[in-house]
Amino acid sequence: MYLLTSLVLLLMVLISVGFFTLLERKVLSYMQIRKGPNKVGYLGIFQPFSDGIKLFVNEQFFPMNSNYILYMICPFFSLLQSLFLWVMFPYFFNNLNLNFGLLFFLCCSTLSVYGLIICGWSSNSMYSMLGCIRSVSQAISYEISFSLILLCYFIVIDSYNFIEIYFFNGLWFIFLSFPLFFVWFSCCLAETNRTPFDFSEGESELVSGFNVEYGSGSFALLFISEYSSIIFMSMISGLVFLGGNFVSFFFFLKIIFLCYCFIWIRCSLPRYRYDKLMYMAWKCYLPLSMNYFLFFVFLKLINFYHFFLLSY
């Protein structure tokens, strides 16, 4: 039964990725006043299916000097890593109740760096190698602040289990630390390589970055893994910051709104400068997240000391 529910979950994730791309193209075409799936076909509903058929039917090509086996394995590894994170999706029916779910999430999310490295190196191209180096340095830089911010709220609920957030659904942590939410959301944008931090795919200087040698089905797998990670980050953001009541319909509306914010930022903001990106990670976000972390630890120690005095 658990295998069946997991397969249904993964199928729903893949379908949601397809329609998330439709939502993105619709919003982009409306905001930038140009033709798109909002004008083509009946509401553009068949656009994701036609895109998928087009990508997987196209001819697969292989660079002559590439490391063939790693070159072919890498897209499947990236897709597996992004879908493996969805094991943590909190639901009461046949759920994997991980007591150290936060540790599992941080370990699995950092594996995406290896997919970028293998993609860039196995293609044996200078452009893809430059793209993967920039991606890895960006991901590692923002993962530290990302982890510290997430750890703050799990210290508050006194558990590392994502299911425990459900019992704090009346407390929206976004109101507890409003500035930190924007730092968190910026880290999510940097982790998923989205605008304005899409330096791994900087078309103007890297010709699509680490995946420049990938096309047809291989590119589709990388594309699905990226958008699956975006939806998962939106789910984690809604779970932690916008109330943890994951059995309500409004929780899914929160996920859709956060996904829309990813698209909205892509429409509105230009690409950042790389040196400013690294400066912001190490000189702005890291001190702020560390100070918040120490603040929450201090509050926890005070609470523990108060409980200790009352017990005696």
C-alpha cells in the first residue's frame, strides 16, 4: 500500500511540474504582453503535453569527447534526487514519519550539487564547466544560511520532524520573523538557480551553462528536476512559515501562491551580478541567519532554565 501511495505521489508531482510550466508561461506572457499559451490553443491546456512529446521524440545526440556513461546517467540522477525529496511530503496515510526529517532533507537537498558537477564535467565543454563551477559555489554558499534559518524554527518546536509542525499550525512563523522570510526566500531562489540568481544558466555569458550539451530527453529530465525542486521548496516554505496545517485545502493554495512568487520575481527582476551575489551570501545573509540562530538558542535555554527552576 505504501508503494502505491508513493507512486501516486510521484505521478502527481510530475503532472504538477507540467502544469507549473504552463502557469509560468501564462504569467510571463500576460506580464510581458506577448503571445503565449494564454492565446494558443484552448486555454493552453495541451501545451505541457505537446512540450513533453516534442522533447522526448527529438533525436538524442552525444558529444564525441564527453564521458559517455556519466553524461547519460547524470540527468537520471538529478531527477531521482529531486523526486526522492518528496518522500518527506507530510501526509497521514502511509507516511514516512522521520524523527530526523530535517537532517534527511538537508542531506538529500545537498546532493543536487553533485548532479551539477557531473553534468558540467562529463560534457567536456568549457561553457558547461564554467556553469557548473558557478553553480556549485553559489549552492554551497547559500546552503549554510538556508540550513541555519530552517534550524531556527525546528529549535522552537523542539523537534526535527516535519509532522510536528502540524501542531503549531496556529502560529505562522512569518509573523515571528518577517525579515528572515525574505532571506529564506532569496536562499530558495539561489538554491533552485532561479532569477535573479540563475548564474548557472546565464545565457548571455555561458550559453545555458552546465546543461549546454544536453538536449531532447536528457534536457527534459534536468528541466523536470529543477521545477520539481521549486515546487518542493514552495511546499517547505508554506509548511514552515505559513502555518503547518497540511491537511487543509488552503495549504495547497499557499504552495500555488509561493510558486507564483517564483514566476513573479522572474518577470520583474534582472539578473544579479555574481560578485554581489557572493557578497550578499557571506556578508549579509550569513551573519543575519547566525544571529537569529543564536537568538533562538538563547530563548530555548531561557525556557529550559525556567522549566528547571519550576520543577524544583
